[in-house]
Amino acid sequence: MKLHNGTLYWPTTLSTKLNVETPKQPKKQYDAIVIGGGMSGCLTAYRLMKQGLTVAILDKRKFGQGSTAANTGLLQYSNDIMLSELIQQIGEKEAVRFYQLCFEALDDIEEIANELPHEVDFVRVPSIYYASDEKDAAKLRTEYETLYMNKFPCEFWDESTLSFYMPFKKPAAIVTFRDAEINPLKFITSLLTYLQNQGVDLFEETVVTDTSFENQLVQLKTTTHSFQAKDVVYTIGYEKKENPKREDTIFNRSYVMVTKPIDLDKLWHQKAMIWETKRPYLYLRTTAEGAIMVGGMDENIPEAPVDEKVIENCAEKLLKQTNSLFPHLELEVDCCYAATFAESKDQLPFIGAHPTKPHHYYLLGYGGNGTIYSALGSKIISDLIAGRENNDSHIVSPKRNADTNGLPFSSIA
Ligand SMILES: Cc1cc2nc3c(=O)[nH]c(=O)nc-3n(C[C@H](O)[C@H](O)[C@H](O)COP(=O)(O)OP(=O)(O)OC[C@H]3O[C@@H](n4cnc5c(N)ncnc54)[C@H](O)[C@@H]3O)c2cc1C
């Protein structure tokens, strides 16, 4: 399955290349094998390596060619599901805790970014979440009160405050602080280099075709070698064929347009990330190179269109929507692409142990906050593998909402 089509932006920003030095033969046995070398796999391998385990990462592609290369890199503690809505869904204690985990994940990503050998363009910026219409303004007010009451750093802007800071008029907005943006491809490229230097074995173009638990070890069949490990973690992203079949997952596609760089002084208040209450939503950020990256126009079709014209047409529409917010900017499309995107019906990621296959774990960070889920998920998985108690894992457990046969997962294809 092709996870994206069109021209990606992040590969054009890389100044250092990943030099993979694959061992001729795998070790006889690993403590843990991570399947998938995207954001989720790299962060999981990082945590497992830090707890002293021997680790290998296997990827069917060359590293950095999965969805992480299409990720627009907005890191926000607020989720597509508002805290006030999540409280209705799973109760106050769990919902607030989930939001706290997202908030803490931002600090974790920053800490790791600071440890890496290369610049990964992690920058703290606020987010402006505006009401797309009048009826959503009241919803935002309730959300602001809920966030504020639970000590999340935020402000409520009414129409006049918003139009003081921004050139567009909307009924209201929540501004959330301590959010951040990152170049996700630079991040995993640097993290993979770091992991390799720390002794993690990297195997690219190695497709895992089957796993089973025999002789007290997980046996992995792949297109290159056979591998053995005490534990295996699936961080395989959005690929439909390989993915555990779940009734409660929706596969969509989304579009991204990046402008040619513009004069940085012309950019808006604190270069905040911007998004809105409408679904599907428009979202914008700026890049370290001075471009504006805009995403949205999600469609209920899993595969990205093959026809470049379709992608270019959507990019023109995204450009028009951006210009309606910032009419003073002269913008031109630099590149555009479309990509598969998955979300769970309850808007929470799937992180934890397989219900029946021993020593098999999953980190599927489905949803708009995928990177945050990769980060918080890597901590949960490393706790579970180490046998440490984790008081949060039930919130995102893959066993919730099991389908009718009681098994949320089928095995890998
Ligand atoms: C257009 C778009 C914009 C996004 N914007 C944001 C954003 O602003 N903020 C945010 O937080 N999230 C965002 N996301 C979500 C984010 O991209 C994902 O959460 C993230 O990429 C998931 O990382 P991953 O490691 O799980 O998947 P991937 O990066 O896809 O990595 C999975 C890897 O597994 C490998 N694999 C699969 N099956 C096998 C197998 N059988 N054997 C070996 N290897 C296998 C694949 O080759 C792949 O490299 C966005 C996603 C899209 C599509």
C-alpha cells in the first residue's frame, strides 16, 4: 500500500542523511524487536534501549518513508476530541488523565529532541483553536472552562481579542500554551542515527510476514532473515493490509499544501499553530524555512489519489482557504501531497498487549495527535514489557471495544 502520493515537503529539508549499517546477520536473540521504523517505532526502541534491552527495528521500507514523512508536525495537548467531550465519553478522572498524558508527552519529546545529535526544529508555539461558526463559540467557552479548571495553560479569546491579534474574524478561540511544532522526519532520522550508535540494530526493506510464540520466544518470519525475541512491538502505522482488523477504526485520506517561503516578518502572532472546530478541519503551521504548511480536506477514502492533478486541485483549494484568513499574504504553492490517515471511532489510540498472543504488543497512534500518542505509547509499552505497573494503560488498551467475537485483533497478514 502506498501511504502517500504527491511531493512531500520534509525530505527537502534534510541536511543529514541516515547511514544505515545493517548487521550481516541478526543477533541470535533480541530482548525486543520493534516492527516499523516510523515515529512510534523509533520512540519505542528509544525507551526499550534506555532500559538496557537489546533491540532491533525492522521496516519493510527504507526508514522514514512511512506516514511519519507526511506528518505535519503539530504537537498539541488538545485532541480532536475536546476534554469536555472526552469526559462525557469516559468519565472525568480518565479523560483528564489522558489530557495530562498528552501534555507530558510534549515535555518528553522536547527532552529527547535535546538529546539528539542534530537540530530537529522543535519549537514551543501556542495553538489558536477558533470557532468556525457562532454555535461552536459556546462549545469553546465550555471547553476553555474545563481546561482551565484542570490547570491546562490556556486563554479564551472573544471575537474582538482574536481580531486584535489576527487578521481574520471568527466568533471565538481558545489559545493553548506549551504546544510545539517539530520536523518529524528530521526527528526520526536523528533518532535512528542515535539509536544505531547506541547499539540498536536497524534492518530496512525487511517485511515481517508472520510472528508466533514458540519455545518461550517470539519467532519472526521476514523476507530477509528469521528473528527471535522475548517481546515484539507492532508499530506499523496505517497500513490496512498489515493492520489488525478492527471494526472501530476509520481509514481516511488527507491533503497537505506547503507554500514557497515568505518574509517571516509577515507571519502572524507568535507563529501560532491554527486549527478550527469544523470537521474536517483546516490547520496551519509555519516551518523553520519560512513556509506555511496547511492541511485538511479529509475524505472518507483510505488511499491517497494517484492522479497528481487531483492533489494539485486540493492544494489550490487549501491555498484559497489560507488566503481567506490572510488576504495580505502573497502565497504560492511549493509542494503538495495526499496521505492515508487513520482514526479510531472513540478518538483514542490503541496501545498495549495483544489479548491472546503472548509477548505481542501494539502501538497504533491513530488520530490527529499521532506523535503525542507515539510518545505516550512508547512509555506505556516499555512499562508493560519491563513488568512495571502502569496506571494509565487501561485508558488506551486495545482490548477496549473488542468486536463481537471478543477479539479486537486478527493476526498480521
Ligand atoms: C497528512 C498527515 C498529517 C499528520 N499531521 C500530524 C500532526 O500534525 N501531528 C501529529 O501528531 N500527527 C500527525 N499525523 C499522524 C502521524 O503522521 C502518525 O501518527 C505517525 O506518522 C505514525 O507513526 P508510525 O510510526 O505509527 O507510522 P509510520 O511512520 O507509517 O511507520 C510505520 C512503519 O511500519 C512499517 N511496516 C508496516 N508493516 C510492516 C511489516 N509487516 N514489516 C515491516 N515493517 C512494516 C512501514 O513501512 C512504516 O515505515 C499526520 C498524519 C498524516 C497522514
